[in-house]
Amino acid sequence: MKQKVSSAFLGSLIQQSIAILTAFSFLLPTLSWAFVPGTYPGFVSHNIFNLPDSLGSIGRNRIGTGKTIIYIQDLHCHAEVQKNISGIIRHLTATTGLK
């Protein structure tokens, strides 16, 4: 006994499959054939600066083109934090040549 598959069910199944594949391509871009390591802005496998743990941590970084931009997030009105920021700036200028 052969059962017929409705076209509405088949269309829904195709739409769901495409939605799942699209979601995976955004969530896991490294599995894509077009992924070139180091060029996808959200995935940098290494820190571009080495920062001593005593000064702070690097939350995220991106490799781009053009000028280097460093964003330091701080806690205002705390002397120790302000000293650490000063140390970060001194460390980066001494080790990377940034001005």
C-alpha cells in the first residue's frame, strides 16, 4: 500500500531543512568551504598583543586593515584600575611600537 506525501508537507520539510542549514552556516562558519582562517572577523585564534596578567586581560580582538584601534574598558574612580591602564599603555608602546 503506497501513501501519498502531500505537497504542503514536502514544502514545509524543505523549508525547515534550508533553515537548519542556514543556521549552522552562521553558527559554525569554520565548517564552510569558503572559510579562510584568519579572515573571518569573529574568529581570531590568537591575541595580537601579549599582555601581562597583572595588568588585565584581552576580552576579544579582531584583525583588520588600516589603523590599529585599542579600546580599554575600565572602572572609573579606582586608583588601582587607573594604574593598570597606565601600565597597559606603557607596555603596548614599549613592546609593539604603538604611539
